[in-house]
Amino acid sequence: MGPLPNHIAFIMDGNRRYAKKLNLIDGAGHKVGFLAVTSMLKFCYELGVRNVTIYAFSIDNFKRSPEEVQSLMELMQEKIEGLIKDESIVNCYGVRVYFVGNLKLLSEPVRLAAERAMLATAKNSKAVLSICVAYTSTNEIVNAVEESVEEKIEHHESEPLIKLVDIEKHMYMAVAPDPDIIIRTSGEARLSNFLLWQSAFCYLYSPSVLWPEIGLRHFLWAILNFQRHHSYLNKKGEQLQHLLQDGF
Amino acid sequence: MLSLGVNSPIPNTLVPLILNPSRPKTRLFSSVSLRKLRVKASSAEVAFKEEEKYSNEGVSPTRGLSEELPPGLSREAMPKHVAVIMDGNARWARQRGLPSSEGHQAGVQSLRELIELCCKWGIKVLTVFAFSYDNWVRPKVEVDFLMSLEGIRISVIGDSSKLPTNLQKLIRDAEEATKENSNFQLIVAVSYSGKYDIIQACKGIAQKVKEGVVELDDIDETLVEQELETNCTDHPYPDLLIRTSGELRVSNFLLWQLAYTEFFFVQPLWPDFGKDEFVDALTAFQKRQRRYGGRDS
């Protein structure tokens, strides 16, 4: 058996298209999408993939109609509260949950639910689930810069020299290593402001299946292709590491 | 037998068709299964004669040609900024038992053709990523060629401090000489690291805060954008990224700037990437719906 990815990230695209395809009511696509999340998480943790990240709600998504935003917020709150229950998937697999993003942008009840969930799962240590909400990568980077600069000023450093390590430790996603694979469903091949920094060397997989329809075979295909490309990365990664190290 | 249309005492090398080994196709991969026969001159002399043709006839790809677009493409929906990761030169050479310099030379040919097409079809900025500056086998010749194109602005991003000093000077002079040109901009990424670009932008911002030019509260995405090395252009964000030779990753090329870029990964190696492949990429790009996180229209 080849190397296993340590971290898989998902851009769960296609819920609304799925709902349209099946003539479901508005919002139903997202509910079915949540079932796909649960099954993907099971595959990951069963296989031994320790870190999973999902792009649940982008800061850009606030641009959608107030009704859709509201229904998404309600769905999120419901599902977050479900996470804390004993029989939930995160407790079965010992998963520690992080909510990653600019949480101040969330409505109060959702934010509080998120904080409760993070507290409740803080002792879990077998695996990690990072749920990106109110997140964009550019916002994450700006926040990291602000915090780095502020830290340098507070310590009265005469030369506030920002280094790679400063930025990385202030990233919301510092709770997990860089992803090995990013899977975006429904055939769209773009990152939509997700993990831009962390995806520098990551394998990008873009199956045409809609998110609610994603299944085991797509998951396995991603793993196989990751393994196929893995040796390439080791070679190239060394070359590129030199570029990185020299600059910092 | 195809020829370059140039009298040459050196025999041309016919490159055989190489069909893709079968790989499951997803929407990401190019649907081209036939590639035109291309004649690659294996000698520098023939390539030099081709440059003479450009300078003697005063032909400029950028001069006011509104060449008809291939069927299916619309001028209005053209990407303003195209980025390319030119991967596969070395593999191309190895497959033919040629030294890697031949691969890089063939790669330069692909790049020249792409620049020509971008100019003709109204693309304003082309950013190219060469994995190493080995790709520039005859830098002076290439820079001279670029400078001969009317209205083209040349910019270089990345860490050129490791390059030989005469090449650094060549680059600086070319940037200076072309900086007022506005028909088309070619940005060449040499020893470029997307992560380092963001770090140096942050360093710049930290310095400005220290000097009191900027308040901590003023730090936002616009400020970061202004500090990135792509601040040499009005269109820093590529609409379309093409990567050749089948690798499905960004490899630390532009990172911040690719936030909403459409990716198009293709199987052909860079020297085999030509007009047909570029039309495929543009056609797929124009079909895609760009929502920027909002709702479908």
C-alpha cells in the first residue's frame, strides 16, 4: 500500500445544482449535502486520514440572498449542535473540531454553538476536523499579517521583521498541517479563495460529480492519484524547498 | 513534409505524433486527441534565421491585427490575464533522446507562439512560470526578440538576485525600456515563490506601520495586493491558469493572486502546447460560469 494522505480538504460544490436537478425545495440540497459530509468523514477516518478540512461557508457567500444565508446559518447551527452529542461521528472517531475563519462575522447563536463544540471536543485526540466558516484565505492572511505586526510592536522590536514562521503561526489554519489533497466537486476547477497559502504543493482533484452524490469510488480515486503523483512531489518539492528556504 | 519556410542546410527533425496514454478523462483534461505534426529545428542556426525573418520583414505580432477568432470563441469573454506554468520541457527532450537544452528551446518556441496569439486575441497580460532559469538557454536572443515586438511591456517577478549579473542588467534594461508600452504585458516569473511574494508584501506593510505611514487598522486585502510583486500590472489576478504536462498542482506559483482563477490542467508537454491546445483552454474558460461565491444567475 502506498503513502496515505495526512490531510484531505473538501470544497463541497454542487448542493444547489443537485437540488435543481431533483426538483427539491430550496435548501434541501444543503441538507443532502450534509449527509455526504458525514460519509466522507467516515471514509477518511476509517482509512486513517488524521486531518480533514471542509469549506462550509465562505465570506463571499454572505453575498447570497438573505433567505439562503439565513437557512444556511440555521442548518449550520443545527449540525454543530449535533456534533456535540455523544453518538455523533466526532465522538465515535475521537475527532477534535475547530471552526476556522473570522467567527466574529457569524450571528451570535451560531458563533456560540461553534465555541461550545470546540470546547466539548477539545479532549479528542485521534483526528482533527477543521470547519471553515466565515472564511477566505485572503482574509486569513490579512489577519495573520495584522497579528504578526501587532506582536512585533508590542514586543518593541526595533526591526519588525516579519518572517514565514510569524505568518504561519497566526493563520487560522495553524491547527492542521498543509493539505495533501484538495477535492472540489461538480467539475469546477478553482479554489474560490480557499487555503491559497496552504495549497502551494497540494494535489488538486476536480471530479465532475455533484457534492451530494460523491461516493467511495471518488474518494478512492483521489487517494490512488495522490499516491501516483506522490513521488513526483518528493522530487520537485526538494527543488522548490531551496527556493523557499533561501528567501526567509 | 512540413518545413519552416526557411532555406536551411540543416535537416529538419520531424516530431512524431505522440498520443496521450489513456488516462481517465475528467473535465479538467484537454479533449484534444490528435496533435498536428510540428517540425522542430534542432539547430540554433535555423531558429536564428527565423528571427531574421521577423526583423527583416518588420512583422510584429502585436501590430493592430484583428485576426478572426477561431469558431466558438468570443472576444468579449476573453480572459484579461492568462497565467501559464510551462511544465514538461525536460521530459519532452528525454522522450526524444535530446539534450535538455533542446527541450527548453522548443519550449521557447511554444511561448513565442502563445505571446503572438494573446496579442492577436485581445488578452492583455500573460504571466509565465518557468521552473528554473535554465529555461532561458540564450537569454539575450530571447530578450531581443521580445523587445522587437511593438507595444509589449516586459516585467520580471521573482528573485533575480541569483541570476548572472549580466542577465540581471539585461532584464532591468528591458523592463525600463518597455515600461511605457501598453498593448500587452508579459510578466516572467523567474525563481518566483508565491509564499515569498506574500511574505515580502507583509514585510513591506510592517515597515510602513513602523514608519507611521499606515495604521494597524488600515491593513486590508487592498494593501496586501498593492505590495505584491504583481503590482507591476493593472490586472494582477489571472482569470485563467494553464499548466501543461498533466501535473495537478500550483507548485507555489502565484498563490494570493489565484483566489478565483479558473484552472485548466492539460496533458501535453509544454513544447507540444500550441494554438489548438490554447483554443481548447479558452473555449473551456468561456463556458465556465464564474460566480465569485455568490448565486448562479
